Amino acid sequence: MSGIDAFRYDGKRVLVVGGATGMGASAAKTLVELGAEVIVLDYAPVDFAVKESISVDLRDKAAVDAALAQVGGPIHALFSCAGVADGTPGLMKINFIAHRHIIDSLVASGALGRGGSICMISSAAGLGWETEAEAVGQVLATPDYETAAAWFETAENAWRDNYMFSKQVMCTYVAREAYPLISKGIRINAICPGPTDTPLARANADMWLGFGGDWREATGTEYGTPDEMGDTMAFLNSDAARGIAGVTLIVDGGYMMSALAGSFEPGTGVAQFLFGRLS
């Protein structure tokens, strides 16, 4: 497939986990316009037209399995969009463990097979994941949902049940799974959004929307939008991106790369901390 048709999803069933609001909802709406049969899994209700919406709590493995049984197959593209902020009980289950379990389940059952694709939502906060390779490796070495959840329940590791670490794990997972998945004909990628004006970000505005304020002032640009992120995900999971796998794509208008290359000097606080980890 080539040309404009490679960007479309006609005849494809897609699953959007966390598709009720924010970036996931934007991706789901774009996918409907591109011809996909869209199924949404989310804890929140879906207030726009999709083929099917299924309520699920990602902190409950049995509920996830029941939802997947209802979804069935085939699934041609998976969008892993659900995520929560620090302070939410079961954060790591929602942000990563359940997503990995869904991928493993769909691949094992054959519902997601050759020609399929996966796109996850990580974060700029997950960059520099190489500095946490040992701990992240321990998480990824856990074989299933239960053992991964148990890893975070120990006294030694409980403090790692946080947003930044969840995104570091996700970025590493995408890089590591590129080979075993492409061997099965399945691509996996993720986006790493910069500050994006979503309900989740507005609820944590000082941290999430304050980041990069110096860049926006210097360049005259605005926050990212859910549509920008959803459209990028739709591209990465389309046949038009069939040569891209194992990539964590930064979607921030150029802020991170300009800072890393030295053409822009980030301000104090979170930005300097993050760039210090990356340098």
C-alpha cells in the first residue's frame, strides 16, 4: 500500500485503551475519520461515536481480561493511551503494567498479528531512561501482570510507583520490544509529548504545563494539543509509517532537541533537571 491510502484505516479494527478523554480521545476521533472500526477501553464513559466502548479498570487484571474477551479479534492497531498522575492509587498498573498485559494477551491469542502495530503514550519525563536501566530491567524481567505489580509493593521498590518511572519503563519497553515484535510482523512505537493541554495536565498545571514556559515565550508557540498527539499516533500506527519501529518520538515543537543541541538554554527547575539526566 502506498500514497494517501497508506494513511487510512479502512477495513481495520483498532483498540484504543484510554480513549475517552485527552490524547486518546483525539486519536480515536481521528481514526474514525480515517475509516477505522474503533473500540475504546476506558474507566471513563465515551461521549462520541465509536463502534464499541467497554468500561474497564486497568488496576483489576480480571476486569482487563474480561474486556479483552469482549473485544475479540482481529485487532490491526493498538493505541495504549491510558495514564494517570502521581498520587493516583495503582499508578503503575494503569500507566504500564496493564498495557503490557494487553499487548501480551493480544499477541498470544493471535488477535494482534502480522501487519499489526502498537503506539503508546510515554512522555518527555521518560527520556533519559538509560540512567535507570538496572531498575527498569528488573521490572521488564517480571513475566506477567501479578509479578510486576508485586515488584512495586515491596518496601525497596514502592517509591518507584510514580509517573516519571512509569514512563522510563515504557520508553525502555518500546526499544526492547522492537526486535521480538517485528519478528512477528508487529511494529511498536511511542510518542513522548511535551506539555499538552489535556484535562490531566490541567489538573497538574504547575508541573506539566509550566514545563517549557521559557521555550514558548521565546518562540511564540503554544502548548501541544491533544489533536497534535492523536494525529501523530494515527500516523505511527498507519501503513504510511511501516518502516518505523522501536521509536520514542518526541512531540514538543523542537524544545528538547534545541536544548540538547545547545541552541536554546532551558530555564531552571524541572527543565534543567531533565536535561541534566539526558546529558
